[in-house]
Amino acid sequence: MFRHAPPTANRRLRCAGAPTPISTRRKYLAHDITVQPGSRMRHILGDAIVPVNRIHHQAIKDLAPTAYAPDGIIEGVEGTDSQYLIAVQWHPEELTETQPGMARLFTTFADTSSAA
């Protein structure tokens, strides 16, 4: 994962979806993501296409991507072995009241953690 996009990165990557004076709402659904069939994330979120907020300035690499923004940016990844590892670039904690799949990201994590 890149902690911050380097200055040489595509300007869209450095700025895409970031809050601006016009768009500061953290619950604003900036774009849809496409979630990979058969992934844990797809099972948890329940849909192939899911609207998300986008407030990040990082990008992910070197994990198994399972969710993508329309511009091809990886929005969700999973571990590649049996260990429970799901990471997302959006802020699901801001969307749990209106998007049931976002709440399931947390309950599934808690259920898996308590079973370990």
C-alpha cells in the first residue's frame, strides 16, 4: 500500500474523490465499486455493484484486489490465504446506517474474531 500517492502519480489518483470545499460530506456516495464474484467481500456486501464514499489519497498494491472504482483504482483487497483479511479504501463506518453491507463488514469481522 502506498501511504501517500507520490507527486509523480497521476493527478486523478492524488485527488480523486478527496473532500473539497464543495464536497466535504463523509457520507457522500462518490462512486460505485465493482466487487469480484466469489470474494469474501462480495459475500459480505451482498451485491456486485456497491456505492461508496471516497476520501482517500492512497492506493493499494500487492494484495488480492476484490473491489474496484470505475476508474480502475483498487478499492478493496483480501488476503490470499485462509486468514481473514479484508481491507477497504472507503469509510464504511460512515455508511452503516444506510448501506447494510457496510455494517456487515464490521459484524463479520467481529464474528470471525470471536470465533478464533
